[in-house]
Amino acid sequence: MSTEARIAKHWTRGGLAEAVRAALAAAGLDADKLTVADLAPLDQFHGRGLEATSELARHLDLRPGQHVLDIGCGIGGPARFIAAEYRCRVTGIDLTAEFCKVAAMLNRATGLADMVVVKQASALALPFADAAFDAAYTQNVSMNIADKRAFYAEAARVVKRGGRFVAAEYAVGPGGPPLFPVPWARVPENSHLASVDDTRRLLEQAGFHLLALNDRTPAMLAHYEETRRRIAAEGRPILGAHILLGDDAVERLKNSARSVEEGRTVPIEAVCRRV
């Protein structure tokens, strides 16, 4: 099995569209008529959710009408947020066919199908011309990708000179390897983390000027504390990442949190300009 096939298999749940529609109904929502805010607990599929996406989007320095690329878009939550908030066209790519199918369903349900398009494709072979996008971003994708040199080079290839690129991901921490399973990998063989220094070097070699490299550990720790407080007070939410992760979601999410808390992983945000 190829690396890409293993990644797609890892993220494919089976019956995801039906599970999403059932969860939305349980939350009292009409699955065919939704807002970006309705979906935020479900489709902001990364640490700190919509708060992290909002921060990332601000770093992109966007203007209405620009064309933005989401590399590894999942079910499309950040893409829909940027389209609605900044009035940009957003194209998302993801390796997992099931994610692309659900993203298209939710684009229609939010009335954003004319502004957000999702394609099944590899981040290592983006099906776009050089300098096709005004800006690009990626959230929690590179941890599945061993060839980060090619990953960043492809991002640089498709972004116009002067355009912004923001990469939010996990880096290697000093506390040892992550505790498995985590959301992006059930076994160590599918997890590919780089150091902070290597991330900086690879981005610069790809053709980016690094404007900032932010350690988001303090914000992530605060998020974990608030999440635990809310669950203790209110119980587990109906809408959340567990719908996408499946039966072992709680274990994977707990291990991800512990990995940050123990310094095994470092959540970082690299803000770049294409040179």
C-alpha cells in the first residue's frame, strides 16, 4: 500500500455523511440549511478550532475577491469560514474522498458552493498552475507527510510572489515521541514530525520568507483546560471532532493533549511570504 493510500485509509471513517447529518439533527439543526457558525464545533477539525482558524486567516492579509488555497481541507470548515468572512474564493484539496464528499455537501448547505470548491488531490502534486493563488494555508496536515521538502515546495509553486502562506502544524518536542494513537496517526509509522528548526529551514528553502514562527503551546494548554472544564460542567458536546475520528476519538484526542502537555509535540504556526 502506498503512503497516500495509507493516509486516505487512516482518515476514511465510512458513512461519514450519514454520521454528520445524524449529529446535526441531534443538535437541532437542519442539515440542508446551515450557517458557518452552526458547523464550527464540527468542521474546525484542529486544535483550538475556530479561534485558531480566525488567527490564521488574519495572518493571510486577505482582501475580497482573492483566490485562496486550503491544502488538506478536510470537510472544509476553514475554507467556508474564510469565504464567508473575507469574501474570498477558496479552493480546497484533500486526499480523502469521503472528506471531499462531505465538504461539498456542507458547501451546498451553507450556500457557499459558488465560493468554495473542494478537489480530491495530493498535497505533493497540486493540480494547479504556477502562481495560481493569492494566498494559501494548511492546518494539521504535514504530520502525515514525510517529504516535507516537496510539500512546502508545492505550496510555494502555486502562490503568487508576495502572497502569504500560513502553516499550522505540530513539531517535534523535547519530551519524547507522541503518545499513540493521536488524531493524525494510530501508529508511529504514519506520523512524520519535523523539528521547529527544520520547519524553518525547509520553508525558506522552498521560497518563503518567514515573517513569524509562533509557538501556540500556551494557547493550546488554555484551550485544553477550558474544554475539560466545559465537559465536566455540561457533558460531551453533540458536535465535535469525535464524529470525524470515530470510535477511538476520545483516546486519540486525550493523547494529543497529553503530548502537548508533556512537551512531546509543539503546536506551531509559521507565517510566510512568497519571495
